[in-house]
Amino acid sequence: MAEIARTSLANEPLALGALDGRYRSAVAPLVDYLSEAALNRDRVHVEVEWLIHLAENSVLPGTSPFTDQQQAALRKIVTDFDADSVKELAEIEAVTVHDVKAVEYYIANRLDAIGIGQLKPMVHFGCTSEDINNLSYALGVQGGVTQVWLPAARALVTQLTAMAEESREVPMLSRTHGQPATPTTLGKELAVLAWRLTRQLDRIEKTEYLGKINGATGTYAAHYASVPGADWQQVSKSFVEHLGLTWNPLTTQIESHDWQAEVYADIARFNRILHNLCTDVWSYISIGYFAQIPVEGATGSSTMPHKVNPIRFENAEANLEISNGLLDTLGATLVTSRWQRDLTDSSSQRNIGTAIGHSVLAISNVAKGLDRLDVAEAVLADDLDHNWEVLAEAIQMVMRAEAIAGVEGMDNPYERLKDLTRGHRVDAVRLKEFVGELGLSQAAEARLQQLTPGSYTGIASQLVDHLKK
């Protein structure tokens, strides 16, 4: 087979993956937290704050707190971090062949201009690379989740909650095992999904983002060898908490990443519930319960002009599955490290942004999909009117209650309704005739004669109120 001649695009500034190409606009906010550049900026931030922390507490003999001007100048290294900084760091790393060492040199190169050039040895003091990396990743994940993912997810659940409120009174035929079942309301069914999603968001909001700074094997050995008089555990704890993280007091060379596995599992569970929403809504669209509002100028099918495809929900399903594949792998990989250190976590963590990015993209698609839906109340009502047999449950339960109350002739209610309804349709006329022949008490018969599939929804509409709690 002849190879197709093609122009090479390898040297062009083109995205390899969909998130940095086709879907860039939907996930762009994550770049500030979970990109390689953001990781390096956070490394600079951690190194600078560690330097200030050591000086502020006079941890090392011969040092004293920096002046306000010196602190401001040091922090300006972080706030001025930009594309030129990324390029400079890359040039340093090309020599060091070590990303964190490059950050150390990047900061040290700026201390002379601040008037503290003599303190270059204090940059990265007592640290192993993982001291800086674990804190930087924690800050990045914390920012990505709390500033980007959570607001998007909360907004989606708010949107879904509003839909549940609007359709709380709209009766709908249930389908258990795909078969007609006791009616509900559309709003109550949407509320179930909103409730489930909210529980996961509440868990995620309580996430603890852990960090450590305790040396090459977590023993503070170098710290006490060099400065034995310092309370290094307190220095470590206060620094980690100063960064807005939770201190992990017991680690090997690496922070154990258990908290990461926990939050990724919670996000993955949210994703799975959202996937359930997608498949349910897709199915409701397919049977006409929802009508999709066409987007002007859009094409549903290349050959069938009539089609308005539920592509937002299908796109979301795919991205949720990709996200969960990565999140599950991260959760399984990050909790294991050979002895005191191996580098599997280093390679794995570079995919955190991609994992969360696919979830953000899915959330965006679901929100857009829901926004283009109209409830087809006439279709819902017609479906109910063609399934009067779902009232069999109500009739046989009333018969049971009547039997308990001493009404004669109420024997074998389940079997009698089964004979009437199982495997074939029963219309309103036949069902009302059946009720009239049962010999029920006057009140019970009146109740059942007034009942319709559309009114047999229990307190479904009231249950939506639970979303307000």
C-alpha cells in the first residue's frame, strides 16, 4: 500500500489533544491552575514563600525578617511570572536537566537585584524536590477544583434545580425496567439527579488538600544536622498552613497523595451521576418528552435535514468516560510508591489537568444541552393516557386497605388486578367499570373513580422542596 504524501505539521504550533485544540475555550480557565506553566509558577511561589518564612521566623542563625520592600520584591517574582518566565525557566532546565533545580536558580538569579544576594544558599534550604512539588500540585489542584471545576458544577446543578422547580407539577409516566410504571413528575425525577449531584459537590467542597515539607525521606535529617536548635516540625506545619493547605506530619520522601485519590474519586462519582443524567435525558428526548430547540444555522445531519441530534449529551458522555478513566487511574496509581520514593506519581500527575478538563468540558456541554430543551407536556400527557393499567397498583392497595377495614369481597386483590392488566392494555372505561364492580366502600370507590394516570403521582411535586434544604 502506497504511503500518502503529506506535509509535516510537527513543527507548527498546533495542539495534539482536543482540550488544547477544538475545546480550548471551554477549559481555558484550568490553564491558570493545572498547566505545566501554572505548576512552575506555583513552584516559584512555594520557594519564595519558604524563603520568606525562614527569614520571618529567623529559623537560620544570622538571618532576620525581610523588610516590607524586600518581601514585596520577592513576591513580585511570582506575580510577574509570564510567558518570558516560562521561556527562561526552560532555558535553565535545559542545562540543569531538572525542573525544580531550574526554579531554584531562577529565583536565586533575582536576589542580587533585591539586595539579598548573600541569601542565595537559603533558597530551597532543607528541601527535596518533592517538598516543592507536592505543595505546588496541591495548590494547583485546589485552585483548579475550587475556582474552576466547582463553580461550573454548582452552576449546572443550579440550572438543573431550576428545571426541576419549573416542571415539578408536570406528570410523567415512569418506566421501571423500561416498562410503564407508577407515574411521577418530571420535576421530581430531575430533582433526584440534582440531589445526587449536590451530595457529591458537598463532599468535594470539604476536601482537605495536604502538603508536607520535611526533607528527603520525611525525617528532617538535613534540617537538624544544619540547624539543630530549630523546631522544624513547627516550622513545617506553620508553613504548609500558611499556604492554605493541611499539614501532613508523616510521610516518606513524597506526600502520600491519598487526598488526591479521595477528591478524584468524588469527582469521578459526580461524573458518573452526570453520565446517568445524560443517558436519561437522551432517552427522554428519543421518546419525545423533551423537544430540542434548534440552533439557527446548525446542521443536525449531513443527509437528513429534519434531525436535531442530542449531541451535547453524547459529547458529555464521552468526555465523562475519558475523565473517569484518567481519574480512576490517578487514584489507583498515586496511593502507591515503592519504599521511600519512585517516580510513577511524577508522570501520573502531569495528567491531572487533562482528567479534570474533560469533566469541565462535559459539564459545559450538559449545561448547553439542557438550555436547549423544551418540555413536551402534550407528549407526556398522551403517554399517560395510553397507560391506564398503571393504576392497578393503586386499586389493589385500596382493596387491601378495605379488607383490613372489614369490607367484604376484597380477597386476592393482586391476583385480580394481575388478571385484568398483565400483558395487555386497559383503557379508562374498562378500569372504571372494574372499580365499580369491586364492592368498595363509597369513599374508596369515589377516590379511585377520580384517579387518572396523570393525577397518580403521590407527593412527587412536594419532594422537589428537598432541594431547598
